[in-house]
Amino acid sequence: MSDRFPIELTVNGRHYALEVAVHHTLLDVLRDDLGLTGTKECCVVGECGACTVIIDGRTVNSCLVLAVEADGSEILTVEGLATAGRLSPLQQAFLDTGAAQCGFCIPGQLISAHALLARNPHPTPEDIHEALAGNLCRCAGYEQITEAVLAAAEEVGR
Amino acid sequence: MTTQAIGASLPRVGGEERVTGGLEYVADIRLTNVLHAKLVTIDCARARLISIDKTAAEAVPGVRLVMTADDLPQPMLRFGPQVEDRPVLAVGEVRYHGEPVALVAAETKDAAEEGARLLKVEYEELPAVFTVDAALDPAAPLVQEAAIRRPGDPLADTNKFSEHHYGWGDVEAAESEADLVVEHTYEYPMVTQFAIEPHACQAAPDGDGIMMWATTQHPYQLQKILAKLLDMPLSKVRVFAPDLGGAFGGKQWPHMHPAVAFAALRTGRPVKLVMTLEESFQAVRRTSAKVRYRTGFRSDGTLVFEDVESNFLIGAYADIADRVVTKGNWLAAGPYRVPAVRIIARGILSNTPPATAMRGFGIPETAWPREMNLDEGAIALGIDRLEIRLRNLARQGEEFVPGETPADGDWEQTVRRAAELIDWGQPLAEGRGRGLALGCKSGPTTGISYGTVRFLSDGSAILLSGVSDMGQGARTVYAQIVAHELGVPMEKITVIMGDTGVVPFTQQTSASRSTVLMGNATLGACRDIQHQLQKAAAGLYGVDESEIIVERGVVRLPNRELSLADVLKAALGSLGGEFIGNGVDRKDPTPGHPIKGTAYFYEFNCTAIDVEVDRGTGEVTVLRHITVADTGKSLNPMQVSGQDDGAAIMGLGHSMMEHYIFDEKGRVRNLGAIDYRIPTSKDLPLELISEQIENGDGPGPYGAKGVSEGALLCTAPALGAAVRDATGIAIRDLPLSPERVWRAMRDGK
């Protein structure tokens, strides 16, 4: 019932060639076509940040990006943060500080925090609040999340 | 290694899945051959349904089912936890903006959406009511016709769903003793739970039964309601409740679940409904309220009476909202010694989304006016606002509400600690203000939880629990109890939850009950195993049972000590097997009690806030936010702080920014995340401190009480008091948005 278009994506280092509906978002394709359900769907209007992923180094709300727009790009999702079965320092810090409560916003928070640390390895709490302001947490674990990002920054900088 | 489990800030059980994206929430579960469902609604609050034309919808390729009221058993089946008033799908009339009139199921989400869009619904819009005042107007249209009200309900010709009268002492007589009477009406806004995980459910036929995966706090209540509607035995209805992406009370009771179950049975295939955030806003919300408090004081600040008239605006169907009315108002006089109290509390039906449970369960709606009135009395009498509270506060063991559980903690200690942390009595700079308020909520008044622990042959253990983990960390706490009692390392404990086919019954996950009720059941199951192994050890080692002490993970014989795991292995012998322990905790109803049961424990909280108010813009900055809770014993302090911080910030959201906005047709105009704002990382208090008072005086394991709602109970009045302190102006409506504060300052009142 809808037009389809071939695209190629590299997601978490793995290459995919697939045909997607032209009106489907990157979020739809990640979750429904690739089965990468770690990226969450909530508001679908780019306000809650649950679907945050990194496309070619930039964080985006994947609900606002058409999959065809992402053709040829490299994408990092929460599933790509751990390497060889080992949690990243950021993931470990989220566990240690109790930042992950219900956990639903956490993939988006982690991705935003990952991007922040990539461009600013030594953020202040204010930098973290600013960088993660687009990621809503109704458990409101903001203090613990900030603490986790600071701890991870220190760990990586060591 | 494990003896430190209780009271330690151990990492969350299930935490790793949460940081890798591996945790499967309901929407993430992919069932084979599933159909995708979409709900159809109409764009007004109240309408008479004239006809529904399915032709175009059914013609969409991939659409397999277009289900309306006509396709369901007749007469329409209705359900609800208090009254069976809610239809599976709207029949004859739509009563609120967002009430589904049809469900379309299709091979793809796209086809379901297209089918839903093309369904032709003809309707006639009818006059509707969206506020307490409009609903109580004698000329108001009725939200519910008598046929769906309780049989013989004397209020059936009004929009009053209920009217409860509580009280003690003689308010009329007490009036003459009052040197000061403060009377005001306050409003609490309509707000929503806004769990980041929208509501979802999937149903699949299962032989002669059905399976359902749902975002639910009460899998066993959902099972019971489905079984009745589908006319199936409980044993044929299996409900899975995967860990929730937040719930906050909103995921307690079914709304669209029965329609999805019927769709699955009609198509013979699994059906999946993932609601949008907007639809979730239309499915659940908190009761809003308009409450009048008349408070009588002696000149020394002693309370002489409290006279309360409370109108809680519930929605078009009752859901659990009338329980919110009763629990929220029964303790309307707060944690104080008040000799004369009169409370009239009503649930008012309206053409708005159904109100349900939400964190605090009616208490924030009454703490707000009560504490604001108390401040006003203190100011008028020239008494310190902390002092007036301490003067009237119930002391431990005092029966502050006749016939109710006495004060179960040293509440003065909690209040004094909060005052100390906020530097109560120290002066503030110009433009700043300080407020302090108390909140007290009855925990569960009835309840039952069963727990089963399987102590396996290698010394590891499995706990089976019917509680839902929605972020509060229930799994972690139960694993800590098992670790502590059986000496099993945390990493060797698995907690199985959320499958009514496997785990034993738990009534529900609400009222901050789970640490206490399920915790006690877990403790009981562990003690059962300890007792069985004590017996086994007596046989194995030829010692009298009375000479053996089992403590935590250790078996003490007269001449030596063994680990519980070693005794287990010896007792099991070469065939292996397991020891199974069972525990139960229950809180029975209290005969004749006005709200059917006394408090199992109280959640008591003191919140103190410093603000700065921008006189030019009305913007309120929270400089310091202190919340101190009486937790009895914090089994996992990190998780307790997480709950308290979260409740405090959610309370600030309600108090500073959140509220539904209706247009003249009763349509909610700010559905979704763009126009309904909740706190982000940039809306936090500049400093937030959560502390707990632990005196081991709760009824739960190791003296624990429930936590998780306390820090929200009195956020609004603490903030309102701080704003009044800064500006000299009392504002009696929420939220305290910059606009409202600016206008109040402009008008000087």
C-alpha cells in the first residue's frame, strides 16, 4: 500500500541493506524491521528523547528522521554501547548510581550522554543538564543520571 | 558476603538489561502472526453515536477486523474495579474525549491506522460537563444514566457519584472555642501519570483460554476482570506483566485490555495494541479537586476544628477514583490532633478522561489546602509556621484519628530534621521565601501477598512473586531479603514476576505496599525453608531440633556451624531436588471502619522548600528542596532516595507546570509531550536533599514501611508557602506557573 525504497544502513557496526516504506521513520525501521527494540517509542514528536540515536556522530530523535534520510549513514543505538559483552563505563556508572529505575528512558539518556562525552570528556553538571534536557525521565532520576555521567567521565579520563 | 544485603545500596536486580536495551517491555515483545490494533475515537467529549460505516475501513488491504460495540456480546459488557460502568467499547454514547468507539486490527500498523482513519462514524454532539461547578449545576446533563449507576443509587439523578461523610467531635460546638477561623477554597489541577512507556497490551488465544501481556501493576486483577468478561475460569486466563516503563498508579486497572482480548478471540490471532502517548493521557489521569477548608484555631495555635468540603472531579467512568476520594479525604485533617472534624467528600462525574490511581492517591489534593490554611493561621496568630505544626502534630502511638492506626513513627523527628536541613529560622535574602509542609498517607488498608522461594540443589534460589516491578525496585529488595535470610549471594538469586500462570497471587502493586506485604511474604518463605532445614539437620546430625539455631544463612549445631547451603545439599542427597518455602502476609478489612480498613502503616513526609521569585516574570526558582521521610528501615537506601527524589520532582511538576487544558467542547488541547510539560533536567531544584528517618518501627521486614509516594504528598503546599513567604501573596490554584504568580503579584492578592 505504500512506496518502498532501498536503503543501506550501518547500525552498531553491522551493515544492513533493506527496503523500507518511504514514510517510515528511522525509529520504525530500527524497531520493526531490524528488531532493535532497545530504542524506545514514546511521544513520536521529538520531545521525550526515548528514541535518541546517533547518526554519523550527531544525536537525533529517531522518530523525527525518515529512514530514507538515514540512507548510507552510520548509526549507534543503545545495543551498540557494550563491546564484546562488556558494559561501557557509562552503562556501568548508570548501574552503580541507581540511575536506571524503570529504565524506559535510559537508552535515550545513555545515547545522549555518550554523545556528550564524545565531544566534551569533562562536562560540568550544567553541561550534562543541558545535553540531556531533551531526555525526559518521569522517575525523575536526573540527579542519579548526572552523577553517573560525571562518574563515567572520570573513569574514562583515568 | 551476603549478610550486609539489608540496608545496603546494592545495584538494581535487572539493571543490566535496562542499560543494554535488552529488557523487553510489552511493546517490544514480538508475537508470531500478530495483528496490530488501532483505536478509533471521535473529536468531542460527549456525543450520541448514530451509525458506524465500516465499508471503507474493511476495504483497506490487510485489515482483518473492524470491531465496534455491535460486534461484542449483547447487552454490552461493562467492567470496573468499583462499579461495572465502563463498556468494552463505547455503546450508544461517547462520554469523554478519547473514548474508543471501535478497534481496527490489521496485518501492519500502517493498515490498522489507515482503517481507523477511514472508519465513518456519524454522531451528534451533546452538551457536556468538564468542571466541578458545571457538573453540580442542577440543570447539568447527566454524565451517566441511571442504568449504569449502582442499583438503587439515591444520587443517580445527579452527577455526584458518591458523597462520603466522615468526622468526629462536634464542629458546631468547637466553633465557639475558636479564636480564629481560616476558610478558603483551593483547586488541585488535572494532571496525568505520563509514564514514559505508553500503555500497551497484547492478547493471544491459547487453546480454550487466553494469554495477555500488559503494562499492568495488577496482573491478578486484570486476570479476574478478563475471566469474568470472557466467561472463562481463572486458570484459563494467563496474564504476563513484564517490567513496566513507569506506572505511578496509572497502570493499575484495565481500560482497553478487554477490547484487545475480544479482538484476539474474534480473529483467532494475537492482537497487539500500543497506545500513543496522547491516547495514554486520555486513558488515565489523577483526580482533580476543588476543596474548601475551614480551620479553627485557638490563639495559641492549637487546632480546634477542621471542616472540609471536598469535590474530586472524577471522569466519565468511576475506575478506582472513588477509592481515591475516600482514602484522600479520610485523612483530610492530616497528621494532627484535631478534636472536631467534619469531612464531606464527593466524587463528581464529568465528561473527562477517567481518573484513576496516582502516586499519593488523593492525599496531595487535601494536603495542599490543609497546609496552606495552617500557614495562614500561623501568620495571622503570629506563630512560627514550624512551631504551629509541632504543637498539633500527633506523637508516636497517639490515635490521632479515632479508631484508626495510631501514629506509627516519631514524626516530630522527621519534621525537625527537615527544618534543620532547610535552616529553618535563618533569615533569607529579599525576594526569597521558605515553606514547610507535612503529608501523611495511609498505606494499604487491606491486602494479601503470597511468596514462594525455591532453594535449589546448588544453593541458588528462585523467588516467585506476583508484584510488578515498575521501577520501584521490588525485585532488588526481595532478592536482598532472600540473600540475607538464606545466605545466597545476590547473583545466584532469580526473582520471577509477572506471570499469573507461575507466580502465586498478590492482590496488587499499589499503595507502596510491596516492600511490606510481599517483603513479609518473602521473609516468611525464607523462614519456612530455614525451619525445614532445621528439622532436616536434626535428623542428619543426630541432634535435637531445639538445639539447632538457624540464623540467616547459617545453621548452628551445638558443636559446629554449617552453611544453610551445605545442610541443603546433605538433606537433598544424591537425587537432588529442592526445598520450597511458602510465605504469606495479609491485612484483612476492619469491620465497621469508614474506609473498610485501618492503615497498615503511614507514609509520613516533611517537605521544606526555599524559593526565589522573579517579580518581573513570576518565575519561581526552587533553590533548595528538602524531603524527609519516615521509612522505618530503608532496605536499599539508593533505591529509596531514587523514589523520594523522583516523587519530589514529580510533585514540583504538578505544582509548577502540569495541567490539562480543555477547550469549550471538552477536548483536551494539550495532549502529548509538546504542550504538557513535565520536569526536565533543567527544571530541577538547585539543591535537592532526600533523607530518611529509620527507627525500625514499621510492620515490614526488619521494621520497614512503604515508600515512594511520601515526597509528593505535600510538595505543593511547601512550594505555595515558600512563594507566599517570598511575595506575601497566597495563591490557591495550581500550578504556580510564572503567569499565575505574575498575575497574583500584579493583583496583589
